[in-house]
Amino acid sequence: MAKSSSELKQRKKEHIEICETDTPAFKSKTTGFEKYDFVHYALTEVALDEICFAADFFGKEINYPFMISCMTGGADEANNVNKKLAFCASELKIPLGLGSLRYALENPEYDENLLDIRQIAGGQPLIGNLGAAQIIQYQNNIAAIRRLSDLIKLDAFIIHLNPLQELMQKSGETNFKGLKPAIKNFVCEIGIPVIIKEVGAGISVRVAEELLSLGVAGIDVAGAGGTSWAGVEILRNKDNKNTEFWDWGLPTVSCLTSINAMDNRDSIKLIASGGINTAFDGAKSLALGADMFASARKILQTLQQGGVSNVISLVTGWFTSIRNIMFLTGSRTLKQFDASVLYRVKE
Ligand SMILES: Cc1cc2nc3c(=O)[nH]c(=O)nc-3n(C[C@H](O)[C@H](O)[C@H](O)COP(=O)(O)O)c2cc1C
């Protein structure tokens, strides 16, 4: 195995180990969901049972407006995690964001594992994932990425923007010259919808506007307040004790509300993520304008502690609570469940 591939495997293993704990959480910055509470509507005329969460994900019907965020890929443990998550996605009928396909691009013998993941996920949406650095690196060889996409019949592709993580990583990528044309080229060439996400530092309105002009189909804000990827890399790098960037980033709620207010917002799928670890925060994200929400570390922790059955119970439990919240706010449909069901409790 090439040195870069073995380093990548080791890095992914360490990411999982660190993220199984709460140590990489933001220290003092929060998501912003705590600033809102629900307006109780005593005169509800909603029948609890009529509330339905079925949603569209780029042409496929899913059971809930929720997806498992991209987590890891390539290491043996990562491979196991993705197979278990594929099982959860298939049982729940929700999309699964795969972890980075970088390892798969460099190691064709990994194809078999990808085929297993597709088989386990059944017909549920599977979303490929690569970082900004690989989108630049492979801009003249999109065919290599399309080969993987065709192999496992990806439904969409997520590119993660992670300049903070790279900056904090030992030998991380700190040159993103040419990223915008590379994204535009990727969007034109890959043949499936492209979503852009951060990894916990958030997407600003300015970035969202630029992304729209590049033709992306979705934005996952992956904002601050949940997992700090500066924190993860600082924890991995024993030589770096400088924590000044640990809490860097735009809180999830400020990304979500500002992008939702954009004139051309309806032209994209808007996904809320970054520190969404409870039903109430998921519900608030939907009321604040997200088409769906997503979660990473909470899902990983639940999986590692209690296996696939606990992940399935967690997500179904969240939507039982969200159904109750909709009932208590007089919202029959997700369309009706908008910002009017919330009030601000703090500035
Ligand atoms: C163990 C682990 C591995 C991750 N690997 C990836 C990855 O390969 N690609 C990616 O786009 N995001 C990756 N992420 C970032 C998440 O998708 C997510 O954006 C981030 O953790 C913030 O969400 P959270 O607060 O719910 O954890 C990873 C997250 C975890 C916990």
C-alpha cells in the first residue's frame, strides 16, 4: 500500500477514536438553537396520526427529512462503520452520506467494499464524498470519480470544504487555488446533483451565493457548535497545543437562517447540520427553513455504544418527538411548520 494510503487509513482510524468521545466538541460556541423555543398552540386541530414525514431526495422518496452525515472511509474500522450505517439507512429509508472516497480512488481493491455498502443500503440514496483538495487534484480526471459513482450508483455527491481542518492538520492542504472553477467543472461533469458542505465551521451567505453561481444543487451548512474539526486535529497533533482556533466558525443557526433568507434559496436543497444531537434541535432546524437535517458524531457515538438498533431507535425516536412538537404547534405538514412556530428566548 502506498504511504499516503496507509497514512490516510491511520488518520481515519484516529478520527473515529476521537469522535467516539465528547472531547472534540466546541468549547464555548453553541449552535444557536438554544435561543429559540416553540410557541405552544393550545387550539390545535391536528390529528397526530396524519403527520407524515415522507420527503423527496433528488427523485427518491425517503421516510424522514434526515440524513446520516458523511463519516470516514477507507480504514478497516471506517469500512465497518459505513456498512453498519448503510444498514441503518436501509431500515430507516433515509439517505446515507458516505465518508470520503479518497481512499477508494487510490485503491481500486476497495471497490468490493463499496459494492457491499450499496447492496446493504438497497435502493436508499447513497451520496459520495470528497474534499475540496481532491476536487482540484482530480479536475482533469473526473472520469476516475465517475467510475466510482457509476459502480455504486451514487444518487448525489457531496464535496466538503474544510480549510480550517486542513490548516490544523499536520501537513494538511493549505493551497486551494483554482477551487471555484474546479467545483464548476465537477458539477458539469459528474452527472448527479452536487451538494457542498463544511465540516463544522459553517457556510456563510457569501459562500452560498458563490456556490449557487457554480450550479450546486444543495448546501449542507455543517455549522459550528457541534464537532470541532479544529479540535479533532489539535487532539491528533501532539505537537500543537495552540487551541485558539478550536471554536472558529459560524454557528449552525446563523448559517441556516441567513441562507434561508436568500432570494434564490428555493433553487437548492438546504440541509442543516453541525451539532444537531436532539429531536428538539432537529425540529427547530426544520422550522427555521431546512429541507432536512443531518447528524454525524451523535450517530457514530450511538452506533459504537449500542449498535445499529440503537441508531434506528434514536432516529425513529427523534421523529416521534418531532411529530409531537408539530401536533403541539398546530402544524399538520412540514410546510406549515415554519418560523412562526418559534419564538426567541435569548438574544
Ligand atoms: C468520525 C467522523 C468522520 C468524518 N469524516 C468526514 C468525511 O470523510 N467527509 C465529510 O464531508 N465530513 C466528515 N465528517 C464531518 C461530518 O460530516 C460533520 O460535517 C461534522 O462532524 C459536524 O457535524 P456533527 O456536529 O453532527 O458531528 C466526519 C465526522 C465524524 C464524526
